[in-house]
Amino acid sequence: MAAWPQGLTVGEQAKLQKVLQTIEMIEKANLDPKPRPLKQAILTEDELNAYIAYRLRTEPVELLQELRLKLLDDNHLEGKAIFDLSQENLPSFFPKIAILFFSTIFRIQEGKISFEFKKVFLGSQELSIDFVSEMIKQIAIAHNALPEGLNRSYDLPFGIKDIKSKKGLAIFYY
């Protein structure tokens, strides 16, 4: 049995174990150089969120305390992100602990996943996507990071060729 971070319930451990086994299966399948048709691995929303929580515990992301996703049909996502902004020099209307809700669509193209954010809320107050994107850029600059905004792309994990979402499910093609 793996050494789990403290605070994981038995149920969370089981969900996380399934995700880690799926990652291992995908990595092994992609080490075989023979061409083959794409296979798929399906994870539930709960399993994916357990993995995100695990990664945030084991590999913290600066400022980000929590991220939860709601998987919807046709590559639509909704989510909740909690940021600790207590050390940031932001306008006074920004809370020190910022709870953001968002909706986005993701697309896969040329080995990358990109996000197109549709709505972002700070608590119940809707914010302009451009405003949030600019705030993220300014915080990144203050932390000597690349000034990238919200609508950006990321490399897909090793072996993943495509991702689709359906209500409550993520389907990974490898």
C-alpha cells in the first residue's frame, strides 16, 4: 500500500489508487512502440477531484489551496478554486482568501489542452474574464513567473492523445 498524505479517508484512498493505477496503465501502454488503435480510460469526477487534492497536497501550487471540478457534457467544466492571497498586493475589495467559481470549455489540439473561460465569479460577484486574466498576469510577474492569463494551453500528460468530458466523467484517450 502506498504512503498516503495525512487526512485521506479510506474512500479517498480508493479513488486515488484507481487514478494512480490508470496513470501507470497509460504510461506502460505508451512505452510499446507498436502502432495500435486508441484506447480509453474513464475516471469519475470524484476520482479526478481526489487526484487533484492529492497533487495539491504533495506538490503544492503557489497560492492555490483547493481546486474542485464539475465535469459536464461536451468538454464543459465548472469549478471552484480557493486562493490564499493574503501576501499579495491587491485592491482592497479582493479578499485575502479568494473563492472563485468558474465555467470553461476545454479543447485538445496538437498535444495541448486549452481553456476558454466563459464566466468567473469571486464569491457571488461576476468578474470580467479580461480583469481576472490581467490580475493573474500581475501576480505571476510579482512571483517572477511567466505572465500568462486565464485562456492558455498546457501540454497533455505523457501518452494522452485526447480528452473528452461527459456529465461526471472524464474520458482519456491514449
